[in-house]
Amino acid sequence: MLFYFTIFLIFLYYKVARVYKKEENFTRLIYAQNMLVAISAFALYIYGFKHFNSYAIVGVSLFSFIVSALMITAIQLGIFVDGKPLFGISRLYKIMPLLALIIAVLSFRLWAI
């Protein structure tokens, strides 16, 4: 279950990173975060292909890709309550370093089991 949740977080992170790259300045810190997540994703998929069926990994990856895309699109369009945004994309930008750290820790945790 931890494996599938981490796959979802990876796709969510890269959807937010793609939007961030289009709208904000791309710094070395963001580049380092993206590389950390890329290495973690690579290690996670190696773990997955060693321990799970490949069709399950492809299915979960596709599902996670679609759900994360829909979530980011909904946030970009805006979720408003009484004319004020409930959750904005800028709040996701602030969470990106924490999300990168969580992905790296979960990926390491899977290899440590």
C-alpha cells in the first residue's frame, strides 16, 4: 500500500512542478528537488518491478496520473467558498519541498523493508 501511495505522490509532485515551471522562476533549489524526486521515482519503480506484477504497476501509474491531473486542474480553476479561494496553487508551491522530502523518505523506507 505504501508503494502505491508513493506513486501517487510522485505524479502529484510532478504535476505541481510542471505548473510551477510555467508560472514561477525556476531556481537551483527547485531543480535539486526535482532531481531528488526523479531519483526516488526511479528507485521506486525498480522496487516495484522487482516485487509486483508489471501490469499492476502500469495500471496504478495510469490511475495516479489521471487523478493527480484532475486534482491540479481543479485547484487551478479554483475551489471557491463565498467568493474566496479555499485552496490555491500558491499553497501547493509552499508544500513542494515537504512533498519532495516525503517522497524520498517513503522510497527509502520501501527499500529498507
